[in-house]
Amino acid sequence: MKILLPYLKAVVEGAVPEGPTLRDSLNEMDRISKDPNMGLDPKLRHYLQMRSYSKALDWLNGNGVEK
């Protein structure tokens, strides 16, 4: 789900001029997390729905986040 990376980075690390805004990032992540056709891993969907954006970013980066 590399589509999520710029949005997660904007929220976790801070928005940059050439990237998405904080508002756009939050809206897009909400949309993606609610879309059953996106095929999100259940753990990633859980992180997004619970707004655990740091954990979601770690999970995408392969850092093996545990509960």
C-alpha cells in the first residue's frame, strides 16, 4: 500500500510544501481505510481506523509493530 506513504508521512513527520496537506492526508486515509476494495491488510486497516498513524507507518516500513 505504497499509496498511503505520503499521507502517513505528512501526518507523522509533518507536511512538506511538495506533499499532501494534513487535511488531505487525513481525509484520504479515512477514505482508504473504509474502502473494502482497497484490499488492506486487517492490521493496517485497524491502525488507520484507530488513527495509530505512527504504527501504520512502521508496519508499512516493515518494522514489525506489535500491540
